[in-house]
Amino acid sequence: MTQNNLIKWDLDLIRRYDLSGPRYTSYPTAIQFDPELSATDLVHTGQQTADNSAPLSLYVHIPFCAHVCYYCACNKVITRNRKKAQPYLDTLYKEMAQLSEWYANERTVEQLHFGGGTPTFISNEQMIEVMQQLRQNFKLLDDDSGDYSIEIDPREVDHEMLKVLREIGFNRVSFGVQDIELKVQQAVNRVQPVEEIADVLHEARRLGFRSINIDLIYGLPHQTLESFVKTLDTIIELSPDRLSVFNYAHMPDRFRSQSHIRAEDLPSPETKLAILETTISKLCGAGYVYIGMDHFAKPDDELALAQQNGKLHRNFQGYTTHSDCDLVSMGVSSISQIGDVYYQNEHDMGAYTAAVEDHHYAIKRGVTLTRDDRIRRAVITQLICHFQLHMADIEQQFDIRFSEYFAEELQELERFTGDGLIQLTENSIEVTPAGRLLIRRICMAFDAYIPKQAPTKGYSRII
């Protein structure tokens, strides 16, 4: 296999294939979720198709933020009134009890993630309470061997809260940084000095958090190649274990907060490409492994090792090492994957609260996977996680002949072969260094829900 951090930058290929397309945190993607499906049927199918001997992954959505970041496309509630959190948490506990009844089954929780919003919006006492409720309803690990992570806004955490988080079981943290240039921070309403970021990062390391991730965003207002290089140099010096470098998609008609960002202040497409190229070059040059899409990790990080050993997986939290876990999610707009079912909760806070009060759950829409969905999901997951696929593995798992089942798809792949995106043999698909940046486009060839000759709507651009 090609060395994992070897990426070939081919501007002509990027321009030719940089369409809009799914990020494949699931297949089928959320666009296929149907609000007409019965929640009862979705839960029943999930219970019937789940592997009750396998561990669980839990996700808890805390939607509150004290300040609005103008670039943000997350489902959030902007308020400085901290008293609004407790009623939401009380509702969350009711949902949690129902989910436990459906899915706990003494299954060990190997992975736990708190996302938002800003999870650290809630108080230390409330954070302790949430973890106590989780431990009462699910079988959480007590030996610090699980992957228990939380997203943190450096402006919303102090040393005492970090200590509490570590004591109640969190061992991974993800800091939202985005950019260190003051002019950029001011333009997106997220001013946080480098010293503040460094302080909480060093304290987390001192407390024994075993993995630290930093999120950056390129394409924000007033960013230049030179300014982002300064950000990268500063972050590399802080030496996080993982980095996520996301592309800002400006969609003010869809996300109201983005209307505060002036389109004329955004970097040009050419500048964005130059920033991405330099980012990949600098991070790989600093020793990070390019995991795929937006993600980088140190060579000894569990993500890099899982990819190296063929064990990497992908779900709604992005890349993960827990391929055998069902994902049980709770909170407004959260998405679960149980057996052959995906479903999403109500997006609106009022609708979520009312649904849980009435039914003890808040399922709004979902999808039940067909056999074809499961076959295509396996192919897409393998390609997007490992940049290669052995057809015999899919044939053995699903009792099909790959060349017959995917005859039309293989014809499309011939074009990718001619353009140097992949190497295609009778038995395998190998993504080339030039194709790795365009892995989403390669996976789209196996997506039965995307019209082959029509533009894709509802998705972000690949690059």
C-alpha cells in the first residue's frame, strides 16, 4: 500500500472533479432519511438487527452556546442564560432512560462523545450529573480504557472544569480553534488569544488526557495563505495528537448566522486551494499522517494505527476506531445507527422536548437499510477509510460476484483509472496519491441514490 501520508496535488484533477457530494459519515446519507417511516418500526428493526454481544458508542448533544460563531452550521441555541440548560438535561434523562431500555442490554460503552453546541456550557455539577445518569443507564467503563471525548471551546473552560472532566471519565478532548489571526477571529465573532488556547491544552495534557484534537477551518473571511501558514506553525508547535481542518462552506440562506459574514471578505477559490495544499504539505512534513478528507493524526495515534491495520471506521462523528459499535445518540437533532437502521431526532428544541415528554423518545425521520445499502456501505466505508478495496472481501461477506454486481460502477471507474485517480485490477481498487483528495468523488460512483448525470444538491463541495 502507498505510504499513507503521500498525497499528490494535481490542480487539473481537482478542478475537474471538485463537485458537490456526500461526506459519507453514513450510507445512505441523511438526505435519504424519511419522516414518513414509523419510529416504532425503526426501533424494532434496530433491536432485531443489532449485535447485542458487541459494544456500544454513545453520543450526547448539548446544543447551548453563550456566543454565536458566525461560520457555524451546527444545531445550536445561543443564550447566556445558563438556567436554560437544566430543563433540557431533565428531558435528556427521560430520553436516556428509554434508550437504555431499548439498547443497553449490558453492552459495554467503549466510545462516548459529548458534542454541541458547547458541551462545557453546562456547569461542573451538571456535567457530573449527566455522567451519573449515563452510568445508571448504560455500562460505562471504569478503567479509563474507553474513548470518552468531549468538544471544548477554550473560552468556556477553566482548569477546574478540565479537572472535573478528567475525574468523571473523559480522556480525550477536542478544542475548537479555527484560526489564530485576530482579524479573522473578529470577523467570525470568536476572539480567543493563543495564550488562552495553549493554557488549556497544556493543562489537559498535564491532567492526563491521552488524546488532544484541534479543529481548524480554512476559507474564513480575511484568511490569506500567509496568515494561515502562521496559524499552522503555531498549532504544530502546540503538537496536538490529531487535527481536523475543515472547509468553510458559505451558505447564509441556509444558516442565518453566516449572514454576518460578507462574501467579499472570503478568500478566493484559488486561495482556498493554495491554503489546503500548503496545509497538507506542512502537516505531513511535521510528521502527521493524512487519515483522509479533513483529518490528520500523529503516526502513533490510534486513528493512524487503525488505518494501518485495516480497522478504521467512519460514522457521524467522523473517523473512528470502533467499527463494531452501534451508535446510540441522544439530544436534539442527534443521529443514531442501530443495526440496519439510522434515525434522527427532532431538530427543533420545542418539538424535541414535546416528543420526549409525550413518547420518551424524539425520533423524527430515518431509514432502514436494504441488502443493497449494506453492500454499498461496506464498499464506500472501505474506500473512504483505507483508500483500497479487495473485491474478494466484499464477495465473501455478501456472497456476490463483485464484477457482476457492480458492472456499471466498474465502467465508471475506468474513467477514474484513465485520469489517474485509481488503479483498477480484476481483484482490487487502489486509490492513488492523486485520488486521495477526491475520495468522496470516487465513493460517489457506488452511491445508488445520486443520479449519475445530474448535479448533486444538498451537499458541500468535495474540496
